[in-house]
Amino acid sequence: QIYESALLPHSEGVYENRGHFTIDKYTGKDTEFMVLAQNPIESFLKSMTLQDQRGNMYSNVMDNLATFHIFSVYKVPFESDQNIGMNWSYSLERLPSPDL
């Protein structure tokens, strides 16, 4: 695990959470960017985007692990030699929770 953050539900508008991380030579192999939702039916996750420092963007969300409350971005080439040591940024757009 490289990075972890907890995001609390909100009641109005679309929230965007952003951050950065670096994939080094020790973490590049079999690395994935995943979001764990407390409730997979109502994750309130609108979109996930990863961007490398060259400007390449990845945003196809996979929900094949939704049974385990996990969402990830499909086919991000973290393990590619040219991407080791690169700074990445992420963006999560979240919808409001009607329960608040």
C-alpha cells in the first residue's frame, strides 16, 4: 500500500478529491489504483481519473470487484519501465449522499 485516504459523505454538489503519488522501482510491479467503498450499491463515485506527468489520462473504471466494495481504473501501465519513478495524480468525483 502506497497511499490511503478516507473521504466522508457530503450532502450537496459534486465533490472532487485530488492527490498525487509516485510509483518507484519497488512498487511498480502489479500495482493498481483502487477505491474501497463502504457501500458498493451506493458508492456515490461518479468518476475516477489517473494522469501521468506526461499528460496521459486513464479513466475506464472497472467494477469487477464491486462485490468486495472495490473499484479500480482499467489498464494503467504502472509497471512499464518508462513509468517507474513517475509522479501520478488522481481525481475522484463523488456525488452527494441523499442520506445526509
